[in-house]
Amino acid sequence: MYRNVKRRLMGAATALALAGASLPAQAQDFINVLTGGTSGVYYPLGVALSKVFTEKVQGSRPSVQATKASVENLVLLQQGKGEIGFTLGDSLAMGWEGNEEAGFKSKLDKLRGITAIYPNYIQIVATKDSGIKSLADLKGKRLSVGAPKSGTELNARAILQGAGLSYQDLSKVEYLPFGESVELMKNRQLDATLQSAGLGVSSIRDLATSVQIVVVEIPADVVTKVGSPYIKATIPAGTYEGQTAPVDTAAVVNYLVTHSGVKDETVYQMTKAIYENLPELAAAHAAAKDIKLESALSGMPVPVHPGAQRYFDEKGVKKGS
């Protein structure tokens, strides 16, 4: 009798194993979300996206990777080492062109767009003690411009050039992530930081609660001189502690992108999940409040992934609308 029971159990186990072998490998649908430094905006939004995908994209296994942001994200996507990534619009355009000076050794021809999201505000913040009140005052000062050849650093080069300045005009240039830049400013080892991010970025909020700051204006004529994809924007009064007046600046649109090797259905489900869960993203960071379906394809510098296009077709969203 024992042998019969044992035989039945073994038979059942074999049947289960064979049945399991025929099941679709849905759990292998990895979604690696490429973000940025942990003290920026990309990272908390990436974490929020991962949670949304876990709940809404059936059979997916999302993960979040902290990176040096735009340029690194685009290179990783081209290599198939991620399924969705955050990037600045100018970095995306340069990656598609294969702009070597921006850090792209060749054209990133596998990139595909998902959606425009929110604008990155170019935020130049100095300690009050530094005496910096304008872009011209940066001359001879110590400035952090973001990680080398990151989207932020490309923004820094463009804005300084528009103001008639270059790195050679500064006494010291540091290529550091947001959080590290702020720590050096607290310790009086830096005078200013340029951070390209959504409004209310945690690193600058942290700085403003520790030392008195000055948010430096980027005048409209400088933005005009730099040209597309930069647009005129305003940092509202009260965005940071001690900032009592609105400040003119420049902005660049951010995008979520993928690559041509990601399945159409996966990208469709990701795009759908993004737009059906905007309150969850806005809860992770206020910058997500600027994500609008009607401007999803605005200014997209690369081909739209067919999976994303399917969703926008369903919603009647046109490029340039």
C-alpha cells in the first residue's frame, strides 16, 4: 500500500512538472526602470512607476536602477539593458543623432519614444554668502554642473554659452550628482550648483533648509539665444525656503523612452498604466502633475514605439497636438 501511495504521489508530481513546463513564462517579462541619482526627481518617479507596473502590467517583474541619468540611460537602452528610461529632450535628440561631443559614440538607432512627461527646470542655486546674484556673477566662482556628460551637464554647457560664459571662466568646476553638490555647498566648498530637474527637487529643498540661498535668474534673452529645445519658464515664489519672488529660468521637456526590442504589448501596458495612474506618480513627486495626455507626443525627437502609439491612437492623441 505504501508503494502504491508513493507511486501516485510521484506521478502527480511529474504531471505538475509537465504542466508547469507548458505555462507561458510571463514572470520573465522584466521591466528595468532606468532613473537617475537618488536625490533627483527621476529616481522617486521611477520607484513609483515600478510599483504601478507591478500592480498593472500583468506578469511583469519591475526593478529600479539608479544611474547618472539621461546619457547613461540612453546608452543602456541602446544596449538592451533596460526597458524604460528617463531622459531630457536635448540628450534624446543628441543620442538619436549620435552626437559624440555629448557622449554618444554612434547613433542610438534602437531608441523608441513612449511619452513626453514634465519639463525640467534649469535651477541655478547659490549660497547667499557667495555674492552670486546673476549669471555674470558666476565668473571666478565654484560651480557644480552634474555628472560628466549627463543631461544636466549638457544643460549647463548650453546655458553658460548662452550667457557668454564657459567652464574656463569659473575658478572650479565640479562634476557631481545633486546630493553631493549640496553637501559641498553646506561645507562652503562650492558656491553654486546647476540642477536640471522638476520643481521642488529634494536636494535643493535640503540645501535651502540648511543655508540661505539665492535662486539665480536665467533671463529670457539667454533662453532665446540658446534656442530649441529650451523654453522660457518660471520658478514660482515659495518653491524653496527663502525664495520670496518668482525667478525666470529655462526648461527642457523630459521623456520616457524604450528600445525597439521591447514587446509591443509590454510597452502598450506600460503606457496605459502611466496614464491611468497619474495620481500615484504625482504623490511620489509634484513634478508628475505636469504630465498631460494631450502633450504626450509633443516634440518627440525619436520614433514612437508601436506599443505606445497603439495606446495614443486609442485615445486620439496626435503628434504635435
